[in-house]
Amino acid sequence: MRRFEAEKASGIENTMLWYGINKFNLTVDNAINMLNSIEVYACKCYDTTSSHKAAVKALTSIDDVNNYNYKTGYPDKVNL
């Protein structure tokens, strides 16, 4: 994020992201928006996991723990 903020502050409009050997050209604004989307997604996942951990700790029987669905409540994956 710091890179893209620095590029934007310097007046640079286009940047690139690398994924392995693949280079993706995009605007700095799009790169910042993508990283913001990933951050929000990660925070929602963390909050959901924390909620599940608290719920499991409150369970009082093995059957309740075995039947607990820890997969619910997570956000849809980010579509970049």
C-alpha cells in the first residue's frame, strides 16, 4: 500500500503488480482499491473466526462442539 500511496503522491498514474512471472498493469487508484478490498475481506474473515472461537469456547458438550458449523458467516471471496 505504501508503494501505491507514494506513487500517487508523486503524480504517477499507472503501476504494476507481479504475481509470479506475470505482470499486471493497472492504475494506481485501482491498485489502492484492490488492496483496500483485500484488507476489508481479511478483517471480516478475522472477525468471523474470532466469533467462532468465542462460540466454541462457550459450548459445554462434546456433541455441541462436534456439531458446530465453523464454516458459516464468512464473506464471499474478493473478486479482483
